[in-house]
Amino acid sequence: MLRDPSAKYSAFPQVPLANREWPGRVTTRAPIWLSTDLRDGNQSLIDPMDAEKKTRFFDLLVKCGLKEIEVGFPASGATDFDWIQGLVRSGRIPDDVTPQVLTQSRADLIRTSFDSLAGAKTAIVHVYNAVAPAWRKIVFGMEKPEIKAIAVEGAKQLRDNAARLPGTDWRFQYSPECFSSTELDFSIECCAAVMEILQPTAANPIILNLPATVEAATPNIYADQIEYFGKNLPNRDAAILSLHTHNDRGTGVAAAELGLLAGADRVEGCLFGNGERTGNTCLVTVALNMYTQGVDPELDFSNIDEVIQTVEYCNNIPVHPRHPYGGDLVYTAFSGSHQDAIKKGFAARERQNDEKWEVPYLPIDPADLGRSYEAVIRVNSQSGKGGVAWVLEQDKGLKLPKKMQASFSHVVQALADETSRELAADDIWQAFEATYLATEARRFQLVDWSETHSGADRIFAGKLTIDGTPRSVSGRGNGLMSSVIAALSESGGPVMDIVDYSEHAIGQGSNVQAAAYVECRTADGKSLFGCGLDTDVATASVRAILSAANGA
């Protein structure tokens, strides 16, 4: 890398926009969405989609609520042309969905594009030509008037071909390709010339697509360009301003969001950001960003896993596990402090009286997208007590007291360090069983027990296996658990006092089970924790005391 990159690269110039308005605006409604997965996305694949995959992808886009779908580049060859014609003739396109095709501004290509959609109820033909200085100088060797003439000729072809096929309600789209790298006034000049030919109205507007074909500046500059364009375009109310951002600088989504604030009406992109080079803007991210701000995006991603499965199958490209909203790990916390905050957030939701979402670290409720809460917290060597407790609660219904959570988390931490991998729910449960519930090879094992009363005292009579030998034991106390502790101490067990006790039910109806937790302290001040499970709550309490004694 150069120590002085300015010798090779120049900073992008600012836009001469006085009194910019977009920074003070807020998005309050969904834009018009266009998916270009079947064209921009498809052309960027190592192995482009076949007809079966294209059809499957089209059906997914319709199911997600897309009303405008760019279905291909029919002038590129028979494969695209035949599939698009088949789509039209099969009646697969719903009446409220408009197919769009793309073509360069050439008479023969435009004619072929119209023919591919002949018979459609309504359709958009999208014509483009590159207008940026680098393209004019390096690619075409043309001056501005010649570039503008290409745009004008394309507009005439749109007009004439629509007249040739009057059975379809034709709509027109024009792109000054490489808009974001072009002089703004020249882009406006080309678009105004196209509008002069096509004569759009507010009732029948033209779509003017303003692409960041190669993202070359920060998103605020793109927003300035969009606002400048909208304020200076003649007959602005007869045009729909459309955004087509790429992700070369990693800010394609931000550019689209700021472009909407700057006055654009429409967003083109791909599901999960597929596209040339670093990809197009991600429609899923832009839409769900709106959703988290209380704005209905008018797209449905309530089963996001199904969307991901289809996109991955058709594109043969995996969705990154950290991709916003869709990635496998985006609703997962490994960090102990994160896990604790999320666990407390869900607990608070159970107590609140309204539906407002407020859970730390989770900007969206995973359930809204068809994800389950079980995936939110996962455990590895970075995890803490909150994560371990969450997994046990979700998987087994156990609600460990805080001090017990902290104690057991050390057991899980040691296991995670030993295995050097993520721990599954089964791993954690097996560790919990071995620590608190297992009776084999433990010093105290319950066989049977009964309780009697003598005045204010309660007498525990138990049959235990102690150090492998069956024993009958008894103890007197002011309650069941104190009498169990007395019986243990009189039989060579640890001398303990009860510090804390809690219980709760697991399940409901005839399958209900009781869980009892106890914290005891030995004569030398050591804390011991125990857990007991049984269909009878008293027996669960006895088992919890024995569990704590085994921990000694």
C-alpha cells in the first residue's frame, strides 16, 4: 500500500447543495421495492440459475410481497428470453405484480425486450446507458452530446415499441448508468431529454433509476446527489426516483436509507445483498431496519429461514452467519454479560403490560421472523451464568437461583475449556445431572422416607444408601428439611444449615413435576447447592438436601 494514497486516489467532491433537507427527515412509509435477484443477482453467479431455480426464486419473491420484479435481460440470449416468455404465458405472474426487463439503449435489444414481455398485463422496460466521464472517455470515446443522443434514441424506441404492442400496459424506466460518478447536471440533462420524448405525467410517471453503479463516496454524498437531482429535475412530479446502490464501500444499505430520506421513492436490490463485486443493497436489511423503527415495510419475512434456504439453493451462495437479521448467529449471544442482559430482558417482557419490544442486544424479536428463542443464547468458554441458566430454563424448565447459577457456571466453564468447543444443551444438562442429580456412586442415595409429627417437631425417618450400605436414619427438626439435615449429621454426614430454599413446578396437568433448590452452609462456611426433582414436592425437597450433602 502507498504511504501517500492521495498520489493515486482523489477524494470524492462534495455536492453543491445549499439548505439540504434530508438530515432532518424520518422514514415513515415503505418505498416501492424492486427485486433484481433474477437479473443483477443472477448475472453475478458463478453458475447462473436454470429455469427451475429462476421459477422457484420468482415464486419466493411473490410470496415475500414484491410487487415489481426484474425478471431478466432477455436480449442476452434465448435462455432468458424463453424463460421470461414462459413466465408470461403460464399465467404465473399475479395481476398485482409487474415484471421488469433490462436492456441497453440499442434499437434491436429494446425490441427483443418488448417481445419477451408481449402478452403481460403490465410490464416495465428498463433502458440504460452509461453517462459518467470515465465511461465517456475510456469506454466509448464520446462527448456529452453523443451520450445524450443515445439516451434520446432509447426513449424513442421505448415509445415506438409500446405503440407496436398495445395489448400491454407498458411502463418505462431509464437509468443514467454510473449516476453517482457523473456530473449531476449532465445526469439531469439526459433524464430531462428522455422525459421530453416520453411525456410522462403524475398519473403515468417514468421511473428514473439513479444507480451508485460503483459506490465511490460516503452515503451522505449519495443522499446529497439524490436531493439535488430531485430539486433540479424539470417536471419532478412525473418521475419516480429509484435507488440502485452497490456495496463497494460496504455502505450500500446506508446509501439506500439516506437516499430515501433525500426524496427517492423506490429501492432496487437483492435478497441478502447478492450482486456484482461486493453486491447490491440488501432488501432484507433495508426492510427490516424500517420494521424495527415501527414502519411496515410491506414485505413479509416472517419465515426468514425459508427465505434463506431458497436463496441459498438458487444462488448456491451461503448467507453469512453474521448477516443482519438472517444469519445463523445474529440472535445468538456467547458473552456472559450479553447473555445475562438478554435473559433479564425476556424476563421483564413477561411482566410488562404492553407489546413494546425492549430486550438488550436484540433490536428485533426473533419470533417475528420465525426464529425461536432457544437459539438466542449459546454457551462456550466465553459464556457466563446467565447463558447457562437460560439454556437450562428453555430446555428443561429449570429456574436456578442466582447463587446456584454462579456455582454451576464454573462447572460448565471447566467443561468448555476442556472441550474447546460450543456446548450443546445436552452437554449442559449432562453436567447438571452429574453435579446435582446423579445418585450412582454418590455418598447419600434416597431409597424411601416418611415423616411424623411430635408436638411442634417433625421427625424424618428415611431409608438411605450411605457409602454403598443400606441404612435407616432419623432426625428431628422444626421442619422437613431441618429434620433431614439432622438425620444426616447423626449418620456421619456433613453438618449444614439452610441458607436459601426455592421451588417451582415444571410442566402442567398430570405431567407436572416439582423442582426444589437449596443452598446450605457447612460449619466451616462452605456453600453447598442441591437440586431435587420429583412428582412430589416434599420428596423433591428431600432430594435437594441430599444433593447438597453429596456436594460436600
